Amino acid sequence: MDNNCGHKDKACVFHVPIFAGLSEHELLGLEALLITEMYAKGSIICYEGEDSDQIYVIQQGRVKLFTMTEDGREQIFRILEETDFFGELSIFQTEKLSFSVEALTDVRLCTIKQKDMHQLIKTQPSIALDILRTMTNRLQRAEGMIRDLGLRSAEARTASLLVNLCQEQGGDELVLSLSRRDLANIIGTTQETLSRNLSRFQDLGWIKLEGHRKIRILDHEALRDMV
Amino acid sequence: MDNNCGHKDKACVFHVPIFAGLSEHELLGLEALLITEMYAKGSIICYEGEDSDQIYVIQQGRVKLFTMTEDGREQIFRILEETDFFGELSIFQTEKLSFSVEALTDVRLCTIKQKDMHQLIKTQPSIALDILRTMTNRLQRAEGMIRDLGLRSAEARTASLLVNLCQEQGGDELVLSLSRRDLANIIGTTQETLSRNLSRFQDLGWIKLEGHRKIRILDHEALRDMV
DNA sequence: CGCCACGTTGAGAGTACTCAATTGCAGTGG
DNA sequence: CCACTGCAATTGAGTACTCTCAACGTGGCG
């Protein structure tokens, strides 16, 4: 309960995929290097432009990585949750953060210093490979976003968002854990445009809005064809 | 001259950063695994949707990675040149390519099979780290593109493009190696809009268009402020 | 039950797109 | 050397989309 992750028997890192290759012994060693931090829902974990020389691993809760313009418009890069990490550039260099991070729920996370990370990778090179796997997937997702933003209309991106959420959740009953504003900021549009598009999809009979936090998907095909 | 890279004394891989950590002996071993291929300017090296289980390392020339809609609009993800690689997802899985690759010049490249790559990483784990370094940088660039596409006007993206090209080339005299169409497809707009914005910048006295392939930058500040 | 944040709808404006016409440039052959 | 040809780039006109700003609903929580 002191500097570990709040579990009794096992450190949180037992459950993080990128550390899955470590032995029990190595995990215990790693545990000693971690610093655990707590953030309340809505608080900012780090600010774009700050210097950072550590990796952050989320133990509990959800965060958004985003950037903001002077006039307050926001683009979300990704939503991360338990066992995800960010700040990976600081493995190699003191990173000037290119995004801010906000806690969407209460969050518990731990940080690992650059030099500890180096040591860790040296003793267990497979970690680099595990991180690499995550990074290639992330790059692919990022390029998917670039394709959508560059080539598709806000309407198509809205459909794409629904399809993606469906795939993550499985089933026809989407439960939204984000506000309209955040959803809009993921697909690079405004909450008004998103709202209008959802209404249009409803008018077309493709979806059914059930309260503000639920969407029932009625026609997967139509949405997929739109994308 | 058989299955190596055309050099007499040293294989091409001597010059590729991600293999910089290999010993002379290991490089010679690697050389035997490579398959070298040539592509003429304008030819397609691989198609989006194809399965691929190899990494491609560019030895000579330049390529563009892009995706295309049914109606022919195109989004370019990145331009790669000598010593760059692509297809890194196939380190982990047989990859359904999420982009097409076209040779912008005559291109010589070599391919490395997934299983050979595994072997290579096992004998020299630092390679995974070198690739990881490249991938984190690439992800950062990708997120920069997402920010620009999501938050900035075509005009601002045009300014951003000029600033970036300046940084790459150094100096006030930009020499464009891409068509207006390709440049537009990098920043997610049309050639017409790009052309109009360049003309506007010229009218404002920020740049001077000199033929179709050269741009003289007159006011770096103004461009940077626009971004 | 009423408040307040969140979400939706409406009107109007601006940006960027499409399609079409014109201009500019470079390579080729007379 | 110059005119011609074909492609690339620019310019123009009209349209469509999406944004902004504002008003109005709604639903969850005290």
C-alpha cells in the first residue's frame, strides 16, 4: 500500500502486457522503481509543452490525450485505459510533451523514470519488443485517423466512430462513456455537427438515440457503407 | 551483385540506422537474407489490402505511402527515402497493408522476411530498440498531422507545409520534389486550394513562386504565425 | 421539483470543394 | 531555334458542407 499499486499480493505491473515477459523476481524489482500517483476526474495529469523523462502506466481509470488551440478548440489523439501507457518518447529523449492528458475518471497511474526503463529493457529485451508492438498498432490507428480526417466528411467520420465503438463494445447497444464534445473532438468536428449527424442517422432509421448516453444500432450495414 | 545490394565491399545494410548496432559479421549474415528489388518511377510497390509478411528497407530513391478512396482522392501518410523502412507491422503479424506504396523515383529496396527479422532481433535485441525509436518519432509526426487536419484550416496547413519543408531543406530557396497534387494530398486538401493559398501568400509578400518547382521564402515569421 | 449542465436545433456566414477554362512550362520534332 | 503538344498549375464561378453563434430542450441530481 506504500509505493506499490495498492494490491496486497501482486504489484499492478503484473497485469500490464508490456511487462508480461518479466519473471516474478523481476516484477518485484520493478515494483520498487515505480511511483504511484492519483488524479481526480477532470484534473490535468500533464500539460502539452512540459518536459517529461518518464513513462506513465495507467493502473485504473481512463484518460484522454489531446491538444488544444489558443481559442479552445481541441483534438483528441487517443483515449487510454487500464494497462495502457503514454510518454514513450521519453525512453529515448527528454520529451517536450506534444499533448496534454486529462483524467476522464479518477485515475491511478505509476511512472517509471527513463533510466529505470533503460535498465529494465537491458535486463529483459523483450520489453522493447512488446512496446514496439503497441507502437506499431498505435501508428496504424493514427494513420486511420489521418485518412478519415483527410478524405472523409464529418458525416462519414461520425458513422466511422459508431462502427468503431461497436467493434470495441460488441453488440447493438452502445453505451457512451464520453460527452458529445469529446466524441466530436475525436473525429475532428464540433458537437453541433456530431449531434446533427446522429439525428440524421436516426431519421434514416439507422440508429436509435436512447437518452444521451445510449445508442442502439439498427443498421450496421448502412453505417459501414457510409464510411 | 547477386543478392546483395550492388555494393562491392559492403552491403547496403551497413548504412541503415536500424542495423547500425550489428557487427561486421552479423551484417554479412543479414546480407544473405535480403532480397533486393527494383521499381521504376511511378510503379506501385505494393497495394493497400495485400497481405505482407516482410519489412521493406529503401536503399535508393523515394516512395510515398498513401491511401485512396474509390473516387480517386488520395491521402499521403509519409514520404520515405534511403535507409527508411516500412511494413513494420509484419514483424508481429501477417499484415494486411493499410496503405499503398508508389515509387516517386526509380527505387531499389530490399525485403526481409518476418522469420528472418525475428532471428535478427533475437541475436541483436538492440535492433528492436532502434526500430522502436523510429516508430515513436513516426507516431509523433502522425499525431502532428492529426492535429493539423483536425484543428487547422487548409491555409494554415499550407503554411505549415512550407515551414516543414524549410526545416528539412534549410535555407530560403525551397526546391519541390513533389507535384502540387502530391503536396496537397499530404496536407489533406486539393491542388486547387493549395495553389490558391500559395498565390495568396505570394500576394501578401511572404513567398515568391519561381517556376513550378521553386519557392523562395521571404517571411518565415509570417508563415510561422499563421500555423 | 427545479436547477444546471449537456445536448439539440436553427439561421447565417465562411471555407473549401467541384468542375471548367485558361495559362504556363518543358520536352519533341520539324 | 522555334512551334507544337501534352501535362501541370493557376484562376474562376458556383455549390455544398460545416462552422459559429444563439436559442431552445432535456434529463440527471440535489
